[in-house]
Amino acid sequence: MKKEIFQITTVFIGTIVGAGLASGQEITQFFSTYGLMGFTGLLICCLIYMVTCNLIVDISQKYSLSSYTELITKVGGGYFGKVTELFTSFFLISGAAIILAGSGALINQYFGVSKWLGIFIMAIVALVVLLNDTKGLIFVNSFIVPSLVLTIILIFTMYIIFFRHSISLDSLIRAREYKTYNFQGMWFLSALLYAGFNILSFTGVLVPLSKEIKNKRNFIYGIFLGAIILTIISLMINLLLTSNIPNIFKYEVPLLYIANHFKGPLEVLLLIIIWCEMFSTEISDIYSVGKTMEKKYNIPYKKCVCIILAIAIPISQLGFKRLITILYPLFGFVSVLFIIKIFIFKKNEVN
């Protein structure tokens, strides 16, 4: 039982953290630039994760669903369902492309070598693991996620000890001044969009796993624990990033800039952890689309993986920061509509 809860917790965190959060780019764009309200936004995300994922597991197990497309068809149906299905598939493939771009940006920022090297390393290692199906997905997250959590806690603790003078209430409040558009309640909309695209991303893994792991209680415990741990490390990252505005705007990987304060082994450790966390989300995204293509089009899973990577590599050339800025808010909007559909479906089911 405890093993199942641990596996679900790590897969949840590993899938959502991804390239954007692990690098600090997502937190910067969706929370840090809103100052103090960014912290409130992260807490709201935690609540949305818990409630919505609980409903998704319930629907998936009740109707024996095995892919995110089946869930979307069941909940949305009609024109909306088809559009959401198309957007979700495109989002997951784009997510894989964003992570490839993130790997390139990470390697380029630290070593000064071509981004192509980072992209191809990620693609090749992902291909090897994905050919092992679900076992590869769970195994990778089971050791990467605990390493990420411990590293973030270590960096946060050391920053508080050695650089606490840079953290002040005044600097957290003034962070809002650097947001080019910041109307009343924008921070809340930003939190909704962020939670939305993360849930849509996790749905691709959540639905197939709900068919394999039948114990709903363990599933929900794993999701709740994952949401709490994810929120805690996100709050830590947000505090570090908000305290370093506007310096972090110069970098595609803002969290690596924070680690640069310490130099040496700790910076290298974070570099490795960020890359590994990007990798865990890469295989989650490709696994989700691959399983759906296998079921819907009767294409062998391994062939699907190769096709997805072949599509993702050219998209990654648009650039890491640009892809996050453009695609995430768009998919977040579609995801929020999908979440509303889930609540309406459950309400009608009860009535």
C-alpha cells in the first residue's frame, strides 16, 4: 500500500514539475511577478489539484477509461470534446518540445555549448526509457522526485542562511512593478491557467494509471501528498525567485542563477536535478500521447514514441522561454474550460 502511494506521489510531482517549474521559468511568469499574491496563487493551485484529480480518478475508474481521450469524450462530448482532445494531444507534444528546448537551454547556459547537444541527449535517453513502457515511467520518477525535493530544500535552507538579507517584505511587494500587464485579479487568473494546464498534462498519465492501480484510496492519498509536497517546494522556489527580481529575467533557467550564488558542487547538483526532472516530464508527456495513439490508431506503442519525438524536435527550435510564454496560457485557458466540464459532469451524475 505504502509503495503504491509513494509511486503515485512521485509520478504526480514528476509529471507536473517538468521543464518550466524545475527551471524556475513557470514560477517566474505565473507567480513571482505578482509579488505576495503569487504565494496565494500557489496555495489555490494545490486545492485545485486535489479536488479535480480526485474527480478524474473517480470518473476514470467508474467508467473503466484507459486514456485521456476517452475521459475528454466522456466528460466533454460533441464538438467541445473533439476540440479539447485535439488541444490536449497538441499540448502534450508541445510539452515534450518545450522540455527538449529546456534541455538545450540548460546545457547552453551552463556549458556554453550548442543547444542541439542538450536536445539530442534528452531525446535519446527518453527514447531508451520509454521503450520500457510504464515500468520505465514509474522507476524514473521514484528516484528523481525525492532527489529534486531534497535539493530544493537544501538550496532554500542555504540561501536563507547566507543571503537572507536579500529577502524582505518590501522586495516581495515591489515585484509587481515589473509586470507589464497586471490588472486587478490577474494573479488569480494566472493561478487558474497554471493549475489548468498542469492538470490537463497530468490527466494523460492519471487516466492510464487509474486502470492499473485499482485501490482508489491509495490513489487519492498519493495525489494529495504529491500536491502538498509540490506546493511546498513551489513556495520555496517562488520566494527565491521573487527576491531576485529583476536579475532573474536575464536567464532562461532562473533557478540556475540562484544556485550560481553558491558555485561548485551545489550548482552542479541542481543542474543535474533540473535536467532529470525535465526528463521525467518528457517521458510522461510522450507516454501519454503514445498510449493514446496506440489505442486510437492501432499503431505499435514503440513506433508512436518515435513519431512523437520526430515531431517534437523541430518545434523545440522556437526556444524554451518563448514556448512557455505563448503556449502555456493558451492551453491553460482550454484546460480551465475542461475542468469546469468535469464539475458539471459530476453534478449531473449525482442528480
